[in-house]
Amino acid sequence: MSDLILVRGGNDIASAVAHRLFTAGYAVMILEAAQPSTVRRAMAYASAVYEGKITLHDVTAEYAPTLDRARVILDSRAAIPVVTTAEGPVESAIRPSVIVDARYRKKERSTSRTTDAPLVIGLGPGFSAGSEAHLVIETNRGPNLGRIITAGEAEPYTGEPLAIEGHSKERLLYAPQAGVFRTGLEIGSRVTAGQVVGEVDGTPLVARVHGIVRGIVRDGLRVPAGAKLVDIDPRGDPALLARFSEKAWVIADAVLSAIRTRTPHLIEGRHAG
């Protein structure tokens, strides 16, 4: 699989990247955690780990329980295979030409290194070009969003979520402590301010705005203290729940541009539908 692009992470940003590369004709595989804790599950290929398959913007991702199954999916050109870290050292088994680290860890330093693949691209803070990645893509909103960085690092994580109809941090709910998250809600559930939307080991999480559940961690997962668990969209429009954001598309386009420039030997179009 020497012509393969491996995307580390199946969150919404990573999924937009994988989608853009797949539709451009590249062979793409997603590597996710054994139990993904993605919040925006309706717009994330990580959901394939639980659901088997998920289709976003007419491109399907399919969970592959083994690398042999992943190879079959790649050869079919019908979907993006999603493998998990339960498979062990996936990178050394497949030896990809490109790794896109899209785990988007915000305040943490990346564990990626330039020795992981001939081209390693890191998204957002936590990467230094030339150390954890060859290239870094700016992910903060603003005039530099999508900038390809060849020296230095991306801007620090601001911690300020997107404001929607005047609501920013109050849209989100975080784990008050480490424990098991329990909820009866799903993506698309409508909630009102003051409503209990879930709990972590008995401590309730209370919505602070009216709206529709845009993102929520899967029921029954163990979560660390401070983890983002619920994202409420005050616009209340269910049509927006399974769409990649404009920010995600800008980042995806930047990754595609970087790969086309730095790895012209990859056969674009080989896996076009």
C-alpha cells in the first residue's frame, strides 16, 4: 500500500480531509481509536466504527475490522476503510506514503514524527514543521485558516468555540469529572435551556441554551474530566447536522494542495469512482 494516504483521526475535520482526498482519486484509509469519543458523530467517519458504515456528502466510510478487509475495501474503490488502533501498529504494517495527523489535540503535543512517512502533515497546534510533521496546516479561524506552514508552528489553540446566534461557550457541555457518560439523547434531539441532557457518574449535565443536539458523545463511554460531551446548535436546523463546515472544507483543500505539491508521484485518480 505504498501509494496510500493514512488519515489519523475520524472527527469532522479529519473526515472532510479524507473525503476531499478520496474524491480527488487518492487511496485513503482512516485510523481511529478503538472506541471513538467523537462529539459531532453525524458529520464524522469515526461513526463507522460503531455503525458499520456512514455516508457523508455521497462518500461512504466503512469499518474494517482487519487490515485484510481494509485492503478489499480499498481495491473496491467504493468506500474509505476505517481501521482502529486495536489492530496494533497499523502504520508499520501498511507503510503509507503520506500521513495526515488530523486528531486535532489542540493543547497537546503530537506524537507524530517526520520519520513516520515520507510526508507527514499535521493539522493545527501541537506540531512543529520539521519535527512532528513536514508541513503544518493552520486550523484557527481567521485570515490564516488553511495556510500551509513549512517552518514553525500553527497559531495556539484559542479555546473559543464558534459563536452561533450569539452563543459560543454556553453551547457546549464538558465532563465535570472522569467517569461514564450516560444519555438518552441522540444527534438531532431538541433540548431546552435547563434540561438535563446527560450525566457523568451521577453528576448531571444541564443545557444552557435552546436548540438541537449537534454533537453528543456516544452513551456509555468512559470520558476524562474536561472532555467535551455535548454541542447544542441554537439554530435548530436538522439539515445542518450532517454537513462539513466551511472551516473543514478550507482545511481539506489545503491538505489536498500540499499533497499535490509535495508528492506528485502519487497516482491521483487511481481510486476515482
